[in-house]
Amino acid sequence: MKISAVILAGGLATRMGEVCQETPKAMLHFAGYPFLHYLVSWLVRLGLNEILISTGKLSDKIESVFATDFWSSRGVKVVKEDSPIGTGGATRFACQNCSNEDVFLCNGDTVVSLNLFRLYEIHKVLDTPVTAVLTLSKEVPNQGAVSVENGIVTEFREGEEAREPIDGDSHFRGSSTGCYFLKRSLVLSIFPSGISSLEREVLPNLVSAKMVGAVNNGFGFFLDYGIPQRYEILKNNLWILKRIYGEPITGGNRNEQD
């Protein structure tokens, strides 16, 4: 299917302390495999013909596993930022390297249960440059940050007081999962060049122009393991990864299980 997936895996992981001094968050191991291996395997099985892993610090750890003929033959590429450019800059940079107009963006440290193709069809109907995938779960940072009216985001708040989610038809309020559907050409034309934050700078500006849509992913499982406490939760519940993503595709570089 002609959708490019972009996985943001270039964060500095400052909140994770020593555990990520030598290992990117996306490459932390669960049951013998890096998280990224589960996520990439799932995207490959869905039939996406291009999967880009956007890296920065400690990129060599990711390249040693995924910049191989084994993964290249399955549409996987690693693209490295020369210097930190924030999530907005990384999104634009990765889209420059995509060959498809439709892009699915996700984070390399977040577990999300979703039906990608069902949500993609809603994105196509909305026909917005950016469509956010929202969760109604209360077990999330920044709870209730995003308000939606008739499929269009009317408010996108970051770092403010939590609010109760609202589940409705024409109006609902939820939280970002960090997953988005994008139109590549519009990202390249409207996202700023250089350093920027996707959710603190780029999206609030686009929301003001009514250019961001949203799809409701309901109460599906969501866990950002980017802090030690949530990392421990995932380590103690390894079945979650296999339930959501299936078994990792095996083969290629044996470093994947070191």
C-alpha cells in the first residue's frame, strides 16, 4: 500500500537517565528484541511500502540493525538528522525523504493499539493536511488536551492542567497519541524549516488556521514509555507488545537480539 510510515526515533531521552546513555529509547529491549523491531515488523506486515526511521543521537545503534539489506528489501530506511531539530523539524526532514504523498507518523517510544487503515480512511474523508489520532484514555500525560468539532481540531493545548475526556459524535475531547496522518506536499510547504516542536509550535499554529483534523481512537491501549515508571510497566507486561504488534520478524542482523 502506498503509504509511507515515519517513526521518530531521534529524541535525546533526557528523562530516562542512565538507561538511555548508550541506547536510544526505541532500541530498549523487551523479551529479547528492541521495541523498534516490534513496531517495524507490524508496519511491514500491514503492507506499507516505505518505512522511514528518523534518527539523531546514537543513530549507529539503530543503523546497525535496520540499515541492512534484509530490512531494505522490506521498504525500511534509516534517515539521520545532522543535528537536533525538534519533532517538527524531524517530521519535515523525514517527509523530504518519503516517496509517497500519504504519510503515517508515529513515535519510536509509544505503544498504541489502532486500526491504521480504518483511521486512514477517515483521514482521507477529512482531507486535512494533518490528522491527529486521539485517545480517550485517562492514563495519559496531557489528558484532554485536544478539542474537536465536526472532525476539525479547535484547540490543541500542551503542558496545561488535565481535563476530562469527552466522547461524542460531532464534538469530542481527547489526548494526542503522537500518531498522525500527513500529506507530504503540504508538510513541506507549511511546516517551518529548522528547529521546531510539532505539538508545542507547529500544530497550534495549524489549528488556528483550521488545518488539523482528528480521528477518535477511543479507549484503545496507549503507553508512552518515555519515563522510567512507564518503562517499568511495559517491561512487566511484555504480552502487550505481542498482542498489539505480533511477533517480531526474525532475520537480518543478529545484533537485534544482543
